[in-house]
Amino acid sequence: MRRLVFVALAAAVALPAVAQNPIRIGFSSSFTGPAALASQWEKWGVDLAVEELNAGGGLLGRKIEVIAVDNRCNPTEGANSARKLVQDKVSAIIGAHCSSATLAMMPILQEAKIPMVTGVSSSPRIGEISGEGGNLYMFRISPDDLRMAQALTEALGKSKLFKNVAIIAEDSDFGRGGAGAFTPLAQKAGVNVISTDFTPQMIPDFTSVLTRVNQRKPDAIAIFMLGADQLNLLRNAMQMGISIPYTGRAELAGKNLEIIQAGGMEGSVSAWTYSADIDNAVNKKFAATILDRHKTVATLQSWAGYDTARVIGQAIRSANSDDPDKIRDALAKASFTPLHGKQVAFDKHNQAGKVVVIQQVKGKKVTILELYELK
């Protein structure tokens, strides 16, 4: 487990000693392991939000210090990162990218009474055990796998683009959760799931599973796997000459753009929580800043890091305190406007994800088919 400190402190100024003590926010993510690249994208969003908050005078007259800990997308390391951040006396936590790590952290943070907010972890189990009657310290700003599957399968059912779909998913909480949510809803929408294959994380070659799936002749492959593995699968498919569209949680941004621009994802339809193409002034500014700084189109992970940090900042300001319990209470009452542009609030299970972005690849370009608003 690695510990990193990202701190933006003002140059020496004449402030009282207490005011100079930064407010500490924890950040547990997979800086190494299967989600390392996506976690880097998430960090870009966190960095930008904290930079903006500090440039505006910080919170409560103090700067923000982010204590980042690597959880390797692993439950054991996730639990270790929670204990470390408790020892570091953080006021709130952004985490933990991978659902398995988030679930492992939750009971530790509940006991320590420190709130955690996620914008990436998508397991339905997180919402089932959060808020009323459960873990009062866990919050999520994005839809879970079940809600995203609902939006996607309704869109696929209406469009009638794919009749038969094969699933390839990683053998993890994310992969099994995504595949498990998608299958019954797809069948209900008139899309047949003809097979489901689970693969280990961090395998170098997907030739075997792709060969089997290609022989079944699906109209599309629904994929549920994290960044590095997903990119490797797509590259393998191109090398094998497979030209089947993708659906499920195929990411239509980041490194996958190289596959899209090479024609390897033509016709794909996917559901995610964010798009850089969402048309409002705040999102345009955010997306332009990420593109300018990192030469990469803003991804859902960058959005999640940005909006999660902003929501925590808003709660600290509303609570007028860096006390974790007071921040938790402020989060529970918070209403805020994420980059999607629609004001939302946390429900009784501390869930606030209300928008799913349905995207399609057409002519080697990604377009938004629909901004699906969840009821």
C-alpha cells in the first residue's frame, strides 16, 4: 500500500497558526493494479477541484490537503487504506474506485464515523447497505450497475440494434455485478443474452475467450471490465479481425479512443455516467481544462473525482466545520448540481446518481444518443 500526499498550500502569508492547518481529505484509489490508468484519470478530477477550491480561498479559511492511498483495486488493501486514512485524521474520504475496495472500507469508516463519497464504485450492494438502516457514512453520486443496465437495455430494446448479445466480464464485484444486472433486463427488453464468460483480472491475452465468443456469432459483445483489461481485450479483438460492436460498459473515451478511431468499435452502444460532450457551460469548461492539461478527452473517472471533491467541499462549507460527523450530516441534506447540469440530492440510501449517458460510435466518432434521467 502506497501513501501519497497531494497538497496545494498558499505561499507564506500572515495568517493565524490555526488557519494555516489544512483540512485533510482522504483519497483511496487503485493507483496500481487493474484500474491504475482509470484511477489516474480520477486523480486529475480531484486535483482540479481542489485547485479551484484552494484558489478561491480554500474552505473555512484553510487550504485543502489530499492524502492519497493506493488500494490496488483489492479488498484487503482497501481496508488497509481505510485504517491508514483514519490514522491520518482525515475529515472525509473520496473512494475507493473499485467496488470491492469500497465495500471493504465501509464498515471501518462507519466505526470511525468518517464519511466517504464515491463517483465510480457501481456495485448495487453499496446502495443496499448505505443510508437508512445501514451505513450512514457512505454516499454515492453516480448510478449503480442495475440503474445503468436499466437505462442501457431500454435504449437497446427501443433501437433494436442488437438481437443476440454475448457477455465477457471480469471475475470481480464489478464484472459479476454488471453482468448480473444486465442479463435479466436485456431479456426483458427483447435482447437475448446467448452466453456469459468471466475472465480473471490482469490477464495478458484474451484470444481464447474471444475465439469462443466470436464462434457464437453475437450481434454485440457486452463487456464489463476495468480500463487496462478492457483495452487489452479490444486490442486483441482488432488483431484477430473481429469487428463485432460492443455494449454493456464499453468505455467510449480515454485510451479506447485509439480503438474507436481505428474502426474497432464501430456501431458500439454503451451506458456510462458521464460524457465530455454534455452541453452546458460548466462541463465545457471542465472538459476543455482536462483536454488542455492532459491531452486526453475527459472521462467518467475524471468527472467522478471532480464532482466528488466538489460535493465534499460544499458539505464542509455548509457544515462550517471539518468535523467528520458534521460533514456527514451536511452531505445527507445536500442538494448539488453535478457537471450533468441537473440538480440532485441524496436519497434515503445516500444515493444521488440520476443521469445515465447513452452513447454510440458512428463514423469513428462518439455521439450522445440520450441523457437518460432515472426516476
